[in-house]
Amino acid sequence: MKLLPLLSSRFVALSSFRAQALLVFGGLLLGLTAALALVIHLFIARQAVRDQGQLLRAQSSGTAVMLAEGLYERMREVDLLASSVALTQGAQHAIDSRSWRPVLEKMQETRPQFAWLGVTDAKGIVKVSAGGLLEGKDVSARPWFQAGLKGPTAGDVHPAKLLEKLLPAQVDNEPWRFIDFSAPLIDQGGQVVGVLGVHGSWRWAQDVIDALMPRGSQVEGLEVFILDKDGHIIHQPKGLAASNNPMTLPSGLAQAPAVVAWPGGAEYLTAVSRVPARNALTDLGWSVVVRQPPAVALKLAVRVQRMVIAGGVLAGVLGLWMVWWLAGRLNRPLVEMAKAADRIAGGERGVRMGRHGSVAELRQVSAAVDHMTHELLQREQALVASRDDLERMVNERTAALRASNAELARANAELDSLSRQDALTKLPNRRAADERLVHELARHRRNRSPLTLMVVDIDHFKKINDTHGHGVGDDVLAEVARRMAVTCRASDFAARLGGEEFLLILPETDRQGGEELGRKVLDWVASMPVGPVARVTISIGLVSVVPTGEMTPGPLIEAADQALYRAKDGGRNRVEVGELVTHA
């Protein structure tokens, strides 16, 4: 039997080789594409959910920090304003409405989030308020007033009651809701004479959320909620149905965002951050919850999966054609080899089998695999770059928030410093002097050491003003303040009480030391002319005590004032020593 007919019959049987190769290779390629698509989808989906979860965590954490800072600053402003003794007590030991009104109006003008500011007396009657709202009304039953009598306090969110119909409608027509801040007003005798109350608009929370909300497709469907300490929703996006039931979320969300089921059955990628407390007054137990549909995070994974499937289909068509072509390439060399064998069997000599390689096809397959790998690498690099851009954006926003907080702290410190300094003489003012005297009395009472107080008044100051004008009078005030400051020791405290009157506090100084320093101040002030004024003299009233438990600043200053009057009556330009009179 000749080989050519035998091989011909075999190749007739193998005529289905192409079909079998196509089926095997097609099935293998289909399974490989499906597996590759599934693996890539799972990997990218897991990474996308993790990255998006970090974005939600950064959003909830940033919002929580800003809410905590806002609560602390509002409470601090209210407490600082309430501590102003000069505003708290008028001449009749009552609320001074004329002093309070411009302060409240200015505070509301510079703090638009303060919907209402007012001052009550100790019985809860509103004495003065910004805009005149609720003046004369009895608010003694309101929780903020009752808590404010006991000390500085911040209350949780609640709907408006008395002010609902008095305040203008909000831009979004939402009902007014407030967060309350209050602090007691205490006079110089330590008696509570009233309460400073502030209703902060709860719209402030939405402003914070809007300011921190990033832009772009990654925040699609992102929603922010704020929960109180019991889990009740006190802020939620518009359009959602309100719920009175507390919300319970898995405790692990505080450590790592995750996809969880919400009330109603829908699942969301969720992150939770507790609002950190700057101090006990502002620890309201709030939590910030940020959620987003998981489908938003999985969009990139689905898109890559579709591309892999499309690429797989394209590669499959090309591969099947290559298998068909390769089967043909394999079939022809075999037929040629069979013919060559028949020729050899027929006795021909010099017949060559030839070389029938297929290296070019292998190179083509290798190039296709390389191309597919290159495409996958490019897409992975694009995903990493997207993640890096997101981290950079979060870092930039965090840096901007820190810079804003630092600027706010600097401005508050500068405002606090200016409120305690006399603009003309650059000495501390009456408010700073009162605070320092209270501090020194307490310190010397503990140490049982002597403390000397001097009240200084410029002689014939009205005559200086009338003769040379108020400009020269201001120069005299500034120069007398400077000479007193350079004469005093580093531990002494010099302040301007008002007009031409000054106060010197001499710690750890007895009567003899005070008299010596007083005469030195007299001599130094009178030693040189001040501009056109040939000679400026001062009179000093001095009192020295070892503070006891019941001693307060008022009688001490009064005794020094009486000594000053005797110095004036005795011819001026002298130091007169007074005695503190105690009443049995």
C-alpha cells in the first residue's frame, strides 16, 4: 500500500481537525476570558471599594473635626463675652442694657450663624437682645436659661419655639432649628445677675458639609448624616423621609468603612466618625455618617470588566482564525511530507523532506499576548494614578482647613489682646487691671505676703488740656505712662484706669517699699518737661495689705482712692498712705 493514498484517507478523517481545534481553543479562550474578567473585576472592585471607603472616611472625619471646632469656638466666644464684668453690672448692680446692645448687635453682624443673642436677668426676663427680639419675654422655663444659671453650657439641636414666627424665613423655607449656648453673668461680688443666651442656627451644619464636599464623579450619590448621642438623626440630606427611631450601625464602621444594610433594606458603603470633644462643655456625643451606593464605587470595575470581555471576544475571533490558519499550515506540510515519502518509496533518490517551520505564527501569538499584557498594565497604572490624585486632593483640603483654623486662632488671640490694652498709652486697661488684681489677691492670700496698690493721678491735667490742647494732653498721658513703666520693676503691673488715672500693683511689696517706689515715680515723672509743658507732677494714693480670705478688690481700690484725695488736698506731687477699713 502506498503512503499517499493512506495519508490521504487519514487526512480525510482529519478534515474535522480544524473544527475540533476551533472548539477546543474557542472553549479554552472563552473560559480564560471569563476567568480573567472575573479576577480583574474582583480585584478592581475590592480596591475601588477600599479607596472609595477611604474617601468617605476622610469626608466624615473632616466634617466631624470642623463641627467640633465650630462648637468649641462658639462656646468659647459666649463664655468670653459673658465674663465681661463691665458689661454685666451697671451702676445699680443690674444688667446694663445700653452697654450690652451694641455688643450683641455687632456679634450677630459678624457671626451670621447666631440667629438670636440676648441677655436675661436672674429671673429669666429678657432685658436686651440683638434686634430687640423677645425683649421683656419670660424665658425662665427654657432649658438653656436654667442650665446657664449653673454655668457655661451647650445644648443639643431642637426646633424653634418662641422665635419661629419672629425670625424671617430661611432661604430654603426649612423650619428654624437651633443649637443653644449660654453662660451665667456674674457681678464683682460673685452673684449671678443674669444669663447670656445664644441660639445658633442649625443651618451651620449644612454650611460645613457643603464647604467640605469634594467635586467630581466620585461623590455621586454621597450623603451626609449627623446623629446625636442616642443615634437619632439630627441632620440628613433634603428629600429623605424623617425618622424618629434611633439608628443602629455596626460598631466596626468607626475603624473601617464597609458596605452595610440601612433601614429599608438598601445597602450603602458607609463611614462613621465621632465628633471629637474639645472640652466637656461641647461633648454632645454626635457622630457623622457618610454613605454612598456601592454601585458608584464599582463603576470603574464594571467598565474594566466590559473592556476585558470585549478584548477577549476580539482576541477570540483572531485566535480562531489563527487556529484555522495554523491547522491549514500543519496539514500542507504533512501532505508534502507524505508525497515525499511516496516518492522515496517509489525509488526516487535525492528527494528532500524540507523544512516546514511555523516560527512566524508563534511570534504573532507572542506579540498578541504582549499587547494584551501591556493594555492591562496601562489600566492598572491609570487606577493607581486616580487613587494618588484622590489622596492629594484630600491632603490639600486638610492643609487648607488647618491653615484656616490657624488664622482663626490668631485673629481670636489678637482680639483678646486688644480688648485688654489701652490704645493711647499701650498699657493694660481697666479690664486687664481688674483681672490682674483678683489674681494677685488670690496669690498673696495663699502666700500670706504683702501686696501694695497705688492709684496715680496727673495733677492739673484739665489745665494742661485747656492750655495746650488735647493733643498735648494725650502726649502727657503717654509720657507719664512710659516713665511709670520704666521706673517700676519687672514684676510690677501698671495700667490705665481711665482719664488721667493709673493703677500700679506691686507684688511682694510692703508699705515701706511702696513708699520708696512711689517717691521714685514722683521724682522721675517731674524730672523733665513734656513738650510745651514745663513740669508735670502726679499724686499717689497708696495702700499696703496682707490679703485675707474675705478681701476683695473693691475696698482696696477705694482705700487707695481716699489716700489719693488726701494727697491732692495736701498740695499734690506727693505720696499719701491709706489704711484699709474693715467693717465688723
